[in-house]
Amino acid sequence: MPQKEYNFDPHAIPADLLAAIGEVAVASAHTEYVVELAIRGCGRGDITASKGMTARAATRSFESALNSLAASATVDADRDRLGELLQQISYGFERAAIYIHNSVCLDPQTGECLIATRGARGELSGELIPVTAAEIRAEADFIYQGGIALLAFLMQKKLLPTLRRSARSPAQKGQPSRKRRDRRVVGE
């Protein structure tokens, strides 16, 4: 019996499905940024000085760091609420990974769109999950709403990182800015 073939060419995938996957990616990136803000805010740093707390970290590391910082921050009474928000966000990131890190294909016989998932490490199995643009958009909305709920929580508890008033020290404020150097292109 011949094996069924699927079309993995991205140009064959309907535009509305590709757009929905893009919405998942954008919603996931936004929610990840809010988690970064939460880490910086719970760490009580200003927004620029605390950038090192979140530089080049995986999403799982963000969640662990936020849980640790939240334990030491002033959210004792609301730790359960923060835990619920983090569970929602964590689940959203798991769902986003399905759409962002797996292949999309088209069944040429039925026209159905499918996500081709990979098995776990060392496993040769995977599965084909039928999807629609509406389902993927609903996932994108869930992911985005998780980030917005966390942002509202941070604002309510005054846990957003502070902005620096000035990048220049008080001693430098009376001095004019440094003169710009002339940059020349090599070969002129």
C-alpha cells in the first residue's frame, strides 16, 4: 500500500492559516515581554539596569525566575493569583510551541491543513493534528490575554520596573553633549 503524501510547501498553505500562526508568534512574543517586565519589576530594578536578569533566557527560565522573585516580592496575599496567571501563561507557551515549532502541511486529497508534530527525543513517532485558522486565532487570543492579565496584575500591585529619570549623571547635566565624530566610509 503506497504511503500518503502531504504538501509541506509553505506557498500551498492557505494565507489565513499562515496569518493565524503569525498571530500566535506575535502574541507569544508580547506575553514573553510581559513576563520579562514582571521579573524585572519583582526584582525591584529599573528597566535598563535589570535587563541582564532576562537576557538570553528560555521561556521556562523566565517562569522559574518569576516564581522565585514573586516569593520574595510583596505579593504574599496574591501569590495564588500570580500562580494562576503563570499557569495560564505556561499553558499558552506550550500551545504556541505546537504552532511555531512544528511543520504545517496540507492534505492534497482533502485540502485539510495539519500540524505535523515530532515525537519526544529519541522517539521516531509524531502525529498529524488537523487545524483551522479559527482554532489557531483562538489560541493566539488566549496567549495574548494571559500576558494582558499579568500586566494588569503588575500594574495593580505596582510591580512594574521603574524608568530611569536621566541617563546622564547630575554632574554631566550642565555640560553639553559630546561632539559627534565624523564617520567616513572606507574607500572614499
